[in-house]
Amino acid sequence: MAGLISWSLNDRYEDVVVLSDQEIRLFKFATNGAATDVTQYARLNDAPASDGALVDLDFTGKLDLLLVTPGAKNIRLLRNLGNSGGSPYFKDITQTSDIPASVTGVSQPVVDDWNNDDMLDLFVAREGQTPLVLTKLRGGPFTETNSPADWPAGKILATGDLNNDLRTDVVIATSDKLVVLFGGLTNRVEIPLGNSHFNGLFLVDYDNDGWLDVCAYGDGVRVWRNLGNAGFKETTQELGLDKLVHGTVESLAAADFDNDGDTDLLVCLRGQGLQLLRNDGGNANRQLKLRLVGNRSNASGLGVRVELTSGRWRTIRTVQSLPIEIGVGQRAQIDSINVHWFDMMLRFTETEVDSRAPLAMLELRFAASGSCPYLYAWDGKRFRFVTDLNWSWWIIRPEPKRTRRANCCRDNHSPRTKSSPCTIAIR
């Protein structure tokens, strides 16, 4: 059984989706903390799942459900058609999502931006097979064109910026080792596991030094500290985890439960219930807590990317779960925080770090919102995305055959230089 927590109803109060092989339950929480089961209203009565993720794939500001079905272990996509602030209503759109129906043996879906285009891509871990990467086209469906061919087989993985170069990296657990793959680079790091069996991977900066560490759980909990260019060092015994956790860990959650400025671990032990592991000493460094408040994007900020810069240190985090806690070392102030909302980027400068109080960051709301129109080109087999067009940067010039030139925008709606305009033919 697993749980997903977010403002799935966009009413500013956390809701909970509980997944199991038998059924799904969606609980809506009110201002007084009362929970209401709205599963039937959401049309989720017949949607069992062994794993899943909440993600806004159609940029409506409402969170959809990516599920792993029991039995065949394939991907099922449920689109949220409900009203903002009201009860959600989900519709199965798997057949039109371009997620290959032939993909089976799925063990875990992970959503992150692999190719750095501010579009959420889908990582699919599979039993005995290499992970599949489905990249999301801007304004289009998923495509498996860029799926890596040299990745190792592994049924669990985790993503994040491990080397602080503003690109997404991947950790894959094989039968006997962890393989760390750095986005945009050819080098990789291998960490031997011995005979341990793991159910999941989690990236967390337990010592708040500004580098994501690797946590694996299953036969207990093991942790490897990220030393930057020096690689990874196992600190399981130093942290006392080898003596604290006995049994099989089925799931794990990370948050600062006691609000002392460092991230604690909550583990679910098979047949034993929950065990809270308090972090003592991680608050020797500072931790930045963020509370994203989306308006055009989903209210929880799930899938939003947060880029931080302070002096020569920089990193980026994709919000995959709540709460948002980022270690920043001894830095008392962050020079720049760039929040990559779904159709804009907002920058906050000279932000003071308070390790115990979340900093609210509000997405601006405009009367007219939306991205630029999209430009596609026919490659002989299919239309492929080229760029998007920022109409505010039109440059009209007389051309033969009534051809006009337009400057185009890319990631953050920045105009092209005049030396490389694209051409749009008007017939």
C-alpha cells in the first residue's frame, strides 16, 4: 500500500490518495481536519494500483493520476476533469496518451525533466528490463525516441540533481549494485550492494550540505552520503540505521517531523507498523523550506522545478513530493531562487534562510495566460516539435511570396537573435 499527498483538489488543503492492489481511495481534507472519502465521486472505484504518481500532464492546473496496474503491470493514465476547488472527476485516457500498450512488467513510474526542456518526462522502471524513458513533447504526447539504450536493468530508480549541474541524474538499483548516471555526461558511478534486497530508492539531503544523498530501503535502510567529486560513501553504520531498523521496509517518507531544521525518516515495516527515525545533527547546516502556491499550475507545485544559486553553489530540484526541504549548507542567504512554473519563471533574490519556517512562493496570475503557439515540422514520417513562437517578438519584413520572418522563443520565452530567425510561409 502506498500514499500520495497533494492539493489534488486545488483547494489549498492537502488531500491523500491511497493506492493498493485491491482499490484506490481518495480522501479530501477540510479546514477543520475532517476527512471525506470522495472515491466514488471521483470515479476511482475500479482503479487498483500497485504504484503511481500525481502529475499535471495536460497543463490544466489539475493533477492527473499515473498508475501501475496489478497483474499485467502496465501504465494507466487517468486525466482529472474536475473543477478547481471542487470534487475531481477522472477519465481513463491511456489509449490516447501514446504510452506504449506493449509496456508490461512495470514496477515504478517516476516523473522528472530528463532533457532539460521544462517538460515532465516519464521514467518507467521494469522487472528484468532496462528503464524506459518517455519524453514529453511540448503541446504533444509522450515519445520513446530518446530512451537510453545503455542503461542497466533495474526495477527501482530515483531521479534528482546529484552533481549540482542543473541537470537531472538517475540512480538505478540492479540486483547487486547501484548505478548513478549523470545527465548530459558519459561517466557513471557504481556502488556495490552485496546481497541486500531493496524495495525503493529515495534521494534526500540528510545532512543539509547542499548535495542529495542516496537512501535505499527494503532489507533495512542504507544511506550513502554524496561527497561531490569524491563520489559516495556509505554512512549507514555512522547514522545508527543498522541497529535501529529491523525487518523489511515496505515504504519510506522523508520530512522534518519535529521541525528542528533537518529531515527525518518515517518507515513502514512489514507486519510491524510505522517507525519514526529522528535526525539528530543534520541541522548543523541550514535547510530551506518552501511552500509553493500555484494558481495557473497545480496548487501543490508538483512537477515544478526550483533552481537555487548562492555564490558558486547551484542546484535544481523537481518537486516530486511534499514537503519541499532543500539543504543549503552554511548559507544564510540564497542569492537567487528561480521557480519554473508551467508557463512562466519567477525569480526571488536575496532570500533569507529560515530552517524552521516554510517560505511561501506564489505563482502570479494573469488575465491572459498560456504558452506560445507551437511550430512543428514534417520529417517524412511524422510531425516533430521544433520550437514555440512568441508573438510579441514579431518582426515583419517584406519577403518574396509573402513570407514573413518571426523571432522564436525557447525555454523561458526568450527571443532568438536576429542572426538566426525562423521562417513561416503564409499561403
